[in-house]
Amino acid sequence: MVNKMKEHIQQMFAGTFYQLLAAISGTFSAISDGMQYGWSAPLIPVLQAPDSPIKIDDADIYWLETIYLLGGIAGLPVTIYFVDKIGRQKSLIIAASNSLTAWVIIVLANRVEYLYVARFLTGLAMDVAFVSAPMYVAEIADQKIRGFLASLIFLMMLSGILIIYVLAPYFDLWVSSVVGALILLTQLATFPFMPESPYYHLLKGKREEARKALVFLRNKEDVETELKEIEAAIERQKSEKGRPQDLFLVPSNRKALIIMMVLNAAQQFSCMSVILMNLHLILESAGSIYMDSKIAAIIFSALMLLAAAVASVFIDHYGRLVLLISSSILTGISLFSLAAYFHFQYLDYDVITVSWIPIVSVMVYALVFKFGLGMVPIVLTAEIFPTKVKAMGMTIADATYVIFGVVTISLFQYLLKFYGMYVPFYLFSSLCFLTAIFGYFYIPETKGKTLEEIQMILKGIEPVVKTKDESLEMENGTKL
């Protein structure tokens, strides 16, 4: 079994060094985005302390969490314009520059209003990056490694969450900001030297630039066959309409949009933003005597990173659906356990002897959520939309993510205030189980499929079965 997995990994990565290099460089800013995503959980207690450099009140806590997501909503029209007008690569560079500005503002901030501005700017940049990066990666990658490369953005983001959880409670506010800025400077120093997506070049009629990009990414001169396949796919997709309304009027586009809107909403309703932004509050409310909330948060983020790293390897071997469905069920169970603990606490039962339950629950959540439900949507969103409506589709899917992020955070705060901590977790748990049912009955498997084959499946057309020689050729990475 071990030898078989080792052989699989070797085959998967064979001949893909430059794709990996471009993908890492293109998604590196997601580390900074992850730091901003998890920023409020460890830093709000710091800002509430008597010796805080910036004084905040209860209203500020809510707005410091939600304004980040509101910035993402404001970035929607910017994202649609940038990815198709100036390209995937340049969009990522602009997003990184915007995030760098936000970190500088945090370093210089002496009032909470400056933090609002910085959080808004970072949310805006996040929206551009989390559409551009998956699109860029999907379009440069062989299908044998596309799932892994598409998952890199989440690995980077989780690394950022771990970094902010480690730095924020123990160092001055400016330290984490400087680290975030240095990460962005690294991307800005390397990514401009990577090629633009061959798909984008061909969309703009730049065949020679597309050929050069493929030569670099595949590390070989003979790319004419793949180039022609991409051209044929783009020409077919160009013949289809690319108006905004066609996302809803064309059945295959509508199915893709429904899938991605449901999955992005499901990520939020499975407690992702709620836990990442309120982890310290949740653990402290549990009153556990077994572990300090700061240490628990660090372990939590490390486990999420570990689970995502393992899933990034398995996602191209076992497929998207197996990971998504199993993850949704297990995530629902972990949230139900958390809800039950807080319910008994609310009813004044003596829960001190079992106060390990919330710690174990959030640790299990970290593992099972990121193993599928937290990983698969970002991979699917880059695969499932056709070229003509990809920017619009991915942006609407991302809009669903940030809008429901605001909804779930607001819902959590409201239910917590009027009903208790247990109520929102019961709600979120039940929605995880519904996500598993939706995935089983509605989402097609995209493992090992080209972007063109995925479109055929969405249209209800069975892709042409490849011969043994063609399949072997694909395994060797000579076709997209």
C-alpha cells in the first residue's frame, strides 16, 4: 500500500516542476490572506486588554470581523473586470500590492478606524486573489496534478492562519504585520517572472505567447498537440454566449453555478468563518480546564494545515466527491458534539469533568472539515465553469462565500446573545448533513477529467473514452 501510494505520488509530480513553481508563486499571497482571515480571533483579546495600543468596544469587535468580508463583496466588480481585462497574473499582482498597503496601515494605526480601512482593503484583495489564483492554477496545470495545485491556495491560507495564531498572542501588533508584508514582497519579487495562463493568451489571440507559456510550464518544446486541444476547447466555448444571463439560461452553466453557490454557502454554514474568527471566544466560553485557549488555537490551525496537506495529495487519487461527502458528515458530527456540550452547560449541568469535549470537537473539526468540505470547493470552482463565463461564475461563487460569511457571523452573534452558544452549532451541524446529501445526488466527479470533458459531463454528454495509449500518454503529462 505504501509503495503504491509512493508510486502514485511520483507519477503525479513527474514533469511538473515548473507548474508547481508557478502555482506556489501565484498563491503565495494567500498566506497573508490567511493571516488576515484569522486575525480577529487572537488579536481582539489583545485589543480589549487594558494596555492595548488601540482601544476598541463591543461594536468594534463585530465590525472588525464583518468589514473584512464586506471588502470582499465590494471587490466583486473589480474581480470580474480584472481577470478578463488584464489577466489572471496581473490581477494577482494587484491584489498582493493592495494587501501590502493594508499591512502598512495596520503597522501605523493608532485608532480603530485605521484598522477598519486595512481590513476592508484586505477583504477586497482577498476576493480578487481567490478568484484569480484558482483560475490561473487550473489553466496552467496538467489534469493529473490539477487538484493538488488548486488546493495550494488553501494550504497557503491555512499556513497564514497558523502564523497569526502563533504570533498575535505573544508579540506586539506590528510584528505580525511585518511578517505579512514580507510574504507579499516575496510574491511581488517572484511572480512577475512566471508566465500568464495559456488559456488567457489564446483568449486574447496571442498564440505565440501561449506556446511559450506551455513550453515553460511543461518543460519541453513539443506542446503543439496540447496547444491545439486548448484552442479547440476555447473556440467551442467562444461559440457559446458569454453574457451574464447565460450563467442562468444555459443549463450546464446553471448547474455549475448552483453547485458552486451551494458549496460556498455550505463552507460558511459549516462554521468556517465563525470558528476561525471566534475560536478563542468559543474555547474560553467552554471553560475547559485541560488546555489554554491560545495553545488550543495554535494546535487547531496546525491540524487544519495537516488535513489540507493530506487532502491535497489524495484529492487527485480518490476524487472530489468521496472527500466532500465524508468530510461533510464528519464535520456535522463534530459540530453536533460541540452543540451538545454547550447545551448541557446552558442547562446548568456540571460539565467541568467533560470540558475536554469542546477541545476535542474543534480539533476533530479542524481535521475533517479541511480534509474535504474546506478543500473541494476551491478545486471545483476553477474546474467547473466554461471559459466564456468563468470569471463571472467564479466571482458569483466567491460572492456567495463572503455574503454568507457575513450572514453566519451575524447569525452566530445574534443566536449567541439571545439563545446561547449551543443553538448556532445545532443549526450549522444539520446543514453539514444536508451538504453531504446534495453532493451525493447533484455533483459530478471531476477527477482525471480535462476542463473540456467536465463541460461535456455538465451538458449530459458522456466524454469519449480514451484508448489505452491515450490514457498512458495523459498519465505522462503530455495532455491537459
